[in-house]
Amino acid sequence: MNSFHKNIAYRFKDYSIFEQMANIGAEVGRSINWQKKDNEEMSKNAFYRALELIDFSVDDPKNKNRLKEILRMREVLVDYFCGENIYKSTEENLNKYFFYFNLAARNK
């Protein structure tokens, strides 16, 4: 698999969990926006970038006590974008979930 975030891969661990999740949320938001514009290729790429950032967060030792939430969030995103949406996720609840991480990262 190609690495999308070559320039931040080495420093992503320096970000707080709020900054990491806000960056993931930005990619999810981009994917949703491209989906609404019927640009499947750009939506897919943004989704893959989000997955890559999730993997960086999973690999971050400071997140070992947060793995359950991070991996569940990954599962929900994969279900929403690639699966049958068994969790009944919506654009609104995904954006709302990530909004609070963005707010926390800004208030840091």
C-alpha cells in the first residue's frame, strides 16, 4: 500500500490524541464531501488517508489505553465507506464525533 502521509509519518506520534483524531476527522470529512460530489476516486483516497492516520495512531505507544476506541472507530468507518453500514452511521454523526476532537485540539 502506498504511504500518503510520508511527510508526517515520523512526527505523528508527537501529536496529542486530540490532534491525531482531528486529523483523521479532517480526512473523513474530505471523503464525505467528495462522496457528495460524486467523485468516488477522491473520496476513496481521502478514506485511505484516514485509515493510514488511524494506523499511525494505533502504533503510537501513548494510545495503548485508547486502542479499543480507535479500533472501533476504524471499524465503523470501514463499515460506513466500504461495508453495509450495519452500524447505521450517518454523515452527521461522523462529523459530530470528530468535531469535538477538533475543538479539543484547538483549545490545547
